[in-house]
Amino acid sequence: MPYGPTSARTVPLPKGWGVIRKRILKRDGFVCTWIDGGMRCSVPATDVDHIGDPADHSEANLRSLCQPHHRRRSSAQGGRAAQAKKIPRKRRQEAHPGLL
């Protein structure tokens, strides 16, 4: 997905991303690297995912994923980020005045 005004990316992709993307897809045999239940997904890979830091574009931090698995991972990351921003609804429990 390109970085632009409608993108939800937090860090812009580097110049030459197309070349990096092709190199990672080729390295992984154009097959999704998602592992679920000990089995590797066998669907053709279309996306390149950052495993860790989104600003680190090194080969060790990139992997090939199929679109459904990339969407699933990105959605989970977004959900965790939104949850971290939420203000807790539970108030701190105060000691009962009769027990002071």
C-alpha cells in the first residue's frame, strides 16, 4: 500500500520501496510466510510486512505475506494501538470509610 494522504501508515516507506519489496518477495519464494498451528501458509504472497519497527526497512525485519494475513496483522496492531490510548473506565477502588 503506498504512503500518501489516505494511508494509515505511521512511517513513510523509503525511496526504492518497490525494489526492496520485489527482493523480499523473491527471497521468500513469492509465498506467504505466515505460520499458524505449525503450518506455513501456502497462498501466494502479495504484500511485504515489517516484523518489528516500521521504520526499519532491513531485510531481517521484512517478510512476505498474503493479503488476508497482512490485513489481519495490521488490524490487530491497530486494535492494540487504539486500546492503549483508551482511558480506563474503572475507577480506583477506595478503602471503605468504616475500615480506616
